[in-house]
Amino acid sequence: MKTRKPRQLWLLIGLMIPVLCWADAEITRNNDGSWWARVNGSTVYNGSRYFDAINAAANNMGAGVINVRNSGNSGPDGGNVYGIRPRANQTLDFHRHTVHADGGELVVPVYCDRRDNITIRNLKVTGSPRYGIWFRGCSNMVFENIEMDLSPHPAVGLGIRVDYSSGPSNNLTIRGNIRINGSTTHAIETYGVDGFSIGDVTVTNSGGSGLLLNDSRNGTVGRVWGESNNWGGGYATFRVANNNGPNVTVESVYSRHSGRGFFSVTGSHGTTVKYVDIDNSTKQNIFLQSAWDTHVLAGKVSNGNPNCQLVDTDTSNSSIRVSGCSPIGTPPNGGGGSASNGTVNGLYRIRPLHSGKAMDVANCGNSNGTNVQQWAWLNNNCQQWQITPVDGIWHRISPAVATGKSLDVDSFATYAGANVMLWDYWGGTNQQFRFQSAGSGKWRIVNRNSELCLDVAGISTANGANILQWECIGGNNNQIFELIRQ
């Protein structure tokens, strides 16, 4: 006689399946300095080696999260590449703890070869690793909140490297707080990556390039902020090389005291840099060599040797439009300058395209710190804005209700989500904005200090929705404004 299993049993089995497929691991340091690794509560390692404890967890679980709860030293490499080796579909979360590389020339704190769907987050690296992170032939990678403060390495000493040396490499995401200081060679390098999204990166005191893209394509880069990268040499804060491209878009490059600011070489193509601020390079601030379909749309350069130079680059399909250089070539939209940036002068209503409301001074206040929001149009001087050019493409935006004030990004913040308010105008870069064309009569309003866009929070259409700064995102109408002359 056949019997039927109760529905409750099948439901219980269904609920158990994801639990069995997804593991959770904990790595902790014991009071005696040894390391303890557990997977789903079961001990898989208890011994003296930091990396070995983490690897034991990775090797004794499938998909899941490995939580590293303490900082530790690498220990000796033993004459071979020695690193933490996550497996496919795993996340390594270091919870802002530090890996110190002190065990020889072949220490690589996080190493991956031909494994996919791996996330590394909240990691700090110090010491002298061969590579801080090295991924070969991997796809669907996410690096989030990575900081490195490195010491000299006798051979390589590179921060983050992702390449296709052992297999295809696709879909790289680098996001969050990314800061690499002191790399012996490059701070961040890709080679042969197809598909990448690299957010804002801070790269300083490197012996090579700050961010180097080799033979990589179909990607975006946020704000590259660099200082003292290969000073006295020929590398750059941002460099593309070895047939890099096409379809690479960069929001901005800020470079000081580096070999070069932006350098495109060896057949690289299809790169557009929206804005640069480059000063005091050993060699050229912008150098396009054997490049094509490469464009710098706006910005300023100074104290280069020279400021801009093209070698073996056809100006019929490449262009530079920056203060400090004569215009070169034709920008991709066929326009001039400061390409997609306009000059605005007068009294305006600033209307968010998505809501049709007006940018508004909260409660018609006139004191420092008064908030800025959107509100239905009331046709008063709390919603009218005097826009005045102050330095080339840069403008001051002051409310008619308080003409001595101006829009101000709170505390010089450069992160997405920072508040925009009123403050006494004193000429700070956090108080200056450019108007980037977003179509006929439409503009993005971009802060000089952060290179982020004014944004109505949460794409809200409600009265009182906050105005802040956010990463400029194509197609987001809450970052596009119409200017209506008053």
C-alpha cells in the first residue's frame, strides 16, 4: 500500500536545502596566538598558521561566507606562492582586519586561479607582498573596501592585479573605499579583463601607475585620485596600454606630482575621460601615443612637460579639450569643449527633470548649514538661483534669498550621499559646479571637488526630498535639471 508524505515534510526538506548548500565559517585567534577555524560550528583547523586556518575553512565548505575576525601575519612562504585561496562562490570578509605580509617574496595575501564568483571585502594589507590581491583566469569577481599600505618589495610589490594568464577573465567589480599606497610597481592593474566596473580609487606613492588597464575592454571607472605615482618616471596616475579598449569610460582623473597624469599607449583605443585635473607631472600631463578613438572631454592641466602631447595619434578620431592646452581634434559629440560643459550666467529656477519641482532652500533659511531640497514651484526667491561663472567652466550657485551664500558640499566630502547645503561663499572647490550637457536644455550639475552629481535622494518626487551628491549615472533623471530663466 502506497503512503503519501505529509506536505509539512516536503516543506521542511525544501527549507533545509539552501542551508545545506550555504556554509558559514569563522576564523578566530586563540589566547595563545594560535588560529581556530570552524565551518558551521565544526572545527576544521586549530594551529599556528593564519593563512592555513582560512584555507582550511575554504576547503571544507562550498558556497558561503568566511568571516575573518582577527588580524594576522602571513608567515613564511616556503619557497612557493603562498596565499589565502578562496574557492568558487565564496566570500572572504575580513571585517576591516589586517593581513601583514612578512614571510618572503612569494606571499600573496589573497590568490585565486581559475575560480569564479568570489567576493573579497573589508580587507587591509600591510607589509611587502608580491601582490596584495592576485586573480588569474577568474570571472565574476568583487573587491569591496580594500586598503593597502605597502612597503618595498624586491621584485614586484603590486597592489591588486587581475589577469588572464591562466584563462579568461570577465566581470570585475571594484567598489567602496579603495586606497592603495606605497606599491613598488602598480597600485591596481588589469590585463585581459572583459567587463569591469571600477569605482572611485585613491592611488598614492606607487613606483608604477596608479591604475593601469592593459588589453581590457567594456568597462567603467569612477574617480581616479592619485599623487606621487612614479614621480621622475614615465608611468601615470591613469594609464591604458597594450591594445586596451574599446568601450572604456572614466569619470575623472586627478593627478599630482606623478610621472604623467593620463597616458594612452601601444594601440589603446575607445577610451573617454570626462574630466581631468592634472598638475606637476615629470613628463606630459596628457600623452596619447599610438592611440585612437581616445578623448579627454574637459578639465585643466598645468606644469607638465609639456601639458599635452600626441605621437602617432590621428586627431580625426581623438581629442583633448582642457584648460592649459590648445584644442586638439574633435570631441565624439562633434562639439567643443569643455566639450559637454556649458557656461551659465543669470537667475534661474532649477527644475529636477524627474519630478518637475524646484530646487528650494528649506524654510527659506539664510544661515550656514541650511538644507537644500526640492519643493513644488512657489515662484519665490527661495527657489530662484543666481548662477555665476567663477573659473572657466566652474560656477557659483547662490539662492536669491541669501545672495552671500552658495551651494556647498558638506565638509569637502567626496563620497556619494554627502549632503548639499548653504554656506558663506569663499571660493572653495566644494562650492563650485560645472554644467554638463544632458541633452537640449538639460544639465547635470557636477561638483568640482568630488566630481559627483547633484541628485534628488532616492529618485523621490515628494516635497522635501533632499538634494545631495551621488555618482553620476546615465539615464537617472533625478540627476538631470532644467534651467528656467527668471
